[in-house]
Amino acid sequence: MIFFPKRLAFPAILALGLAAVAFHAQAAPGDGTNVTFPDPTVASGKGFEIKRSQVDDAYLNYSASIAARGGAVREADRADIRSNLLEHLVINKLLLQRANADDRTEAQTLVDKEFAGARSNAPSQQAFDAQIKATGMTLDQLRTQAVDEQTCQHVVVRENTNSIKIEDADIKKFYDDNPSKFEMPEQVRAAHILISTQDPATHQPLPPDLKKEKEKLANDLRARAMKGEDFGALAKQYSDDPGSKDKGGEYTFPRGRMVPEFEAAAFSLQTNQISALVETQYGYHIIKLLEKMPASKKTLDETAPRIREYLTSVQVKKQVPAYLAKLKADADVKYADDGGAKAPDDKK
């Protein structure tokens, strides 16, 4: 299936720390004074200015995000990265100035939903907190950043779609030219209860005696399900799968998405049949097949709205460079001589 973006991925908006925190340092021992590093303006335009400290903060957050993934910023790339971060700060300022109440409300709603999903998919609150900490920012800072970025995306899309008209013939041509993109493979909708056999902290296998207790619990739950107890309710109460337990254990998936043992069992069941215990690396699964969906192809009528959205987003992306250039020109944006590329400790 083709991926139709729900929103335009605004090009090159990086993880920016937007809070301006001035850098302070103690003076040499014995002089009894504090010295504050100068914090010059590195870019300005109508209604805004950006200080060097904001670029410093953005760079530190960017470096932290790279380090959290096991990487490091090369010294040779430092100036270019700082210049790019300054450019993104300028663009964000310009776009946020043009945001309306609807842009901000839609952005907040989307961010709240994404953060809630990230929390529910984390193995535990502790694991979620560790992921946040690894970014080098607080949860509130991340939320603020995400809302600002999504608001900017909404502004770009809103202000660039009025001049775009996608004809019905364009939609049909895309559909006819890309038949494989609208083919739906065979899928199943299944619910499962996972009784984990991994230590929740280390994710290592449990010792044999504890694993035996888990197997007994899984067998007991399967027996209750076989006697007619509500499978979804059992999943919500007992399943150790954070990604599905709140949905009654449900997943819809084609072949090739799940671990082999789980997939083989799910596709072999009849509708409403409950499997024997299925053991995977994660633990013991009890699977109930809810629906089998044969391979099919989406019709033009079914896909037309999303094709229109996709073709519109393609045209919007083409317009973005000229749009941003006009925003900068209208705002009379000016940069410092070094374009914010130097940090306070760079040698002159």
C-alpha cells in the first residue's frame, strides 16, 4: 500500500530547543565577580530576533539527540549544523507569527495523541521516562517543541493549498498508473493475551520455576476463555502486551509483520477459534481469530480522497522553497556576519 501522509512533513525541521537560556561562567578565582558571556543577536526580522544562546541551546539538543542514538557530531560539521539550526529557528519564528488559533489547536490535539500513544506503547512508565531523559529535554520542553513544529506544518499546508487544484483526471491517472499500491494483502484481525516470560526490567528470560508459573497462568486464562469468558476483557486485565491490551488484545496484520510462531498460529485458525498456547521469545500467547480478510484491491472511489491529499502534498512541497524565501524577504530577515555558526568558545 502507498503511504499517504496525514500531514506534510515540513522539510528539515530538526529537534530544536526553543528556550533561550543565556550561558554564564564564573570569573577567575579571587576577583569576586561574575561574568556573563555576551549574547549577541545573530538573526532578526520584523517582530523577532534570535540570540546566539538560542542557537547554542538548539545545537546542544541536536547533539544530545545524536548521542542518544549512539552517534556523535563531527567537529568539521559543527559550523554547518549551527547555521542550519539558525535557519530553522528563523523559519519557525516566521511561521509561528502566521499561525492562527485553528493551527495551534489542531497541532496540540495531534501532539497529545502522539504522546499518549508513545506512553501506551512503552513497556513501563520508567521506560518512557528514560526515553524522554535521553533526549536531553524535559517532557514539557518536548511537548512545546512538538506543538510548535506541528503548528508550523499546519501553516505551511494551509497557506499553500489554496492555489492548488487537483483534477479528478489527475486522481484517476495516479490510480491507474500505480495499481500495486492499492492492493491489500490477505490479513487477519486477531486478539491475543500475552503472558510474558521476560524479566520486566532486564528483558532477560525468567528462571525455569517462574516461567512454569507463567505457563500455568496462561493455561488458566485459556481455559476461562474456552468456557466463554469475554476474551477482550481478559486481555485488558491480564495481558503483558502494552501495545494491544487496552484494545482488548487486538491487532490487524498481513503476513510478515509478526514473529513467525505467532503469525503461523493466527493464520491457521478459523474465525472465533482460540489457539493452544503459542510460545515466542516474548512469552506465552493465547490467540483468538476474529476475522479473516482475503486479498483485495481498493477501488478508485475508496482511495480518491487520500490520493487527492497525497497529490496536494506533493505540490505543496514543490512550493515550499519559494514560499519560505518570500516570507524571509517580507520580514526583511538579516543575519550576523558569521550567521550564528560560531559558538562562544570558538577561536577567532
